[in-house]
Amino acid sequence: MTAHLFSPITLGKLDLPNRIAVAPMCQYSADDGSASDWHLNHWMNLAMSGAGMITVEMTDVERRGRISHGCMGLYSDANEAAAKRALDAARRVATPDAKFGVQLAHAGRKASNRRPWEGGGPLAPNEDAWPVVSASALAYADGWQVPHALTEDEIEQTIAHFAEAAQRAERAGFDFIELHSAHGYLLHQFLSPLSNQRTDKWGGSLENRMRFAIEIARRVVAAVPKLMVGARMSLTDWVDGGFTLGEAIEVARAYHEVGIAYICCSSGGNSPHQNLRTGPGYQVHLAEAVKKATGIPVRAVGMIDQPSQADAIIREGRADMVALGRALLADPRWPWRAAATLGHDFHAAPQLARSVQLMKQWGAAAAS
């Protein structure tokens, strides 16, 4: 049986050994944006997983763009040095040809929150909360901060922060950058009419609403010409009157025109009123729609956790890659298990080689 999941692929300037990507997953464990020993261990673990494309967590381009006090950043020399330390360690143990990228972002009106295990939701004033910003002065939900609507000068400063963070990422040693325009964070806030009610050149028509995200992409691509740059998008808000799949396809085309090499296809996150039903592979049809309409390489994500399911997505041409998050947290050797289940050969580091036969037994049992 041919395992399509393990066929190589080229995205822009980057050659990847297989179609398995690690989805970016916030760890909420940074110190003023700087990667900690937790990240050192976490990235090394991902590096040994066998995934060809490893995207580390949402990493914010300025301090006020963090979701929480524990979120990663690339806005200071200390952040850059800490990221390089963790990445250098991960590379020393990585499987051959694995590529590492960072997801650059700004939380906008969804910033200044508690960590999930602290209850989530907006920080109280006595919890060192900070003012939040967005496209318009519209709170995400009842009880959340009303954001300051960014001025023209502040928009330009934010665009510059993305380009500067991209240069920090390059100096730290990353192979690619992913721009986060999904899940209700700042780029998505500009894209969606639910959160963008501006009447200037940054709001109103789709052309205006996409201007912020596209200009960020243009500036980042220009700032790091040696790196591959992709983007994650929420392709629909799942809310009447919100951002739609048709609009997202137009944004994807515009992204591609300025040098974006792939689209990671997610959805939702910009409204507590979203009508979203989850289930295995519940967003794959969105990736398929973008791929069919534009021809741009796409990454499917969302409750993809079975090897046969992941392989079928690639085999059927519904997406070019699959991204896994929780599945890889639960099973850091998921790509090995997928290879064993699908009958594809895999090679463990010599120190871990004694586990290969057991993994093959588990794979055979799962396939039967």
C-alpha cells in the first residue's frame, strides 16, 4: 500500500519529507514572551516526532498582542535569544529534513486573558491586565474589554512589528513563518465584518478589510526573502453576516499574489455566537474548497487523529498536508505510528531504535 501521507512535498522554497505538520499549539509557559525550559523540552520532543513540518506556537509581535502573560513573543532581544536556544536544541535531535517555523500573530481584542488552567477569560485589573486593541471598538463578548480602535499610525506600526518579528525569527534560525489570520485574532478581526466596522480604507468592502492582512504578508515576505511564508486562516466565522468562505477564497488568492506559499485552513474563533459543530475532519471541506478554487497548496486541520483518515485526505486530493495538534500532544510519536499502521518504513534515532518493533506491532494491530 502506498502511504500518500509520507510522500515529499515542496512548499515555496521549502522541501518537506512528508505531509505531516505539527499545528501551532499555545503552551502559555513563556516569560515575558521568552521561551522557557518547557519550550526547550517541548520543541525537542516535536523535533523527534517524525513530522516534516513543525510550526511552534502562536508568537506575538508585540507585548500587548499576547493572549496571556505566558504567551510567546518575538518583540525583544531576550525573546529572540530564548527562541534560538530552544530551536538550536531541537535541531540537534530532530529527524532528518524536519523543518521548523513560527506562527507570528497579534491577539488584538482577545489579548489580556488568563491562562486556560487559570480559568481563561479577561484578566481583572488586579491581575496586571493591559489595554487591548482591534480594528474597531467592539468587545469580543459581554464582560470583555472594549478595545481601542487602531489609528492609521498604529496600524502602520503594527505592520512594522510583524516585519521586525519575522527578521528576528530568521535570525533565530527558523525555516518558515506562518501568519496567523484565524481564530478571532487581530488579522481576522480586520477581515471579518463582525469585528471591523471601520469607514476608512481599512474597513467596509472586502478589499479594504483584507488590506491589513495583505500588507502584513507583503512586508513580511519582503523582510525575509530567504524564508518560506504561509498563512493560517479562519475560512468562515460560522455566524450569519460574518466572514464567509467565498470571501476567504478571495483573501487566499490575494495572499498568494504577494508570496504566501500555503494556507492552513481553519475556521471560527471570532464570535461566541458561532454555530460550529465539530467532529473528525470537520474542517477538511474548507481546505478542499480553497484548493479547488485557487490551486494554492493547503493544509487541513481539525480533529485529524487517525492515520488512515490523514492518508485518505492526501490520497483523495482534498488537501496537500494535514496538521495535527492534540493528537501529537497525546502521542508524540504519532508519525511513527502512522507509518507503522500504513505499512511505510520509518527510522528512529539510534537511542530509540529498540522501540521500533513494538511500534510496528501496535501499527499492525491498529490496521487490522
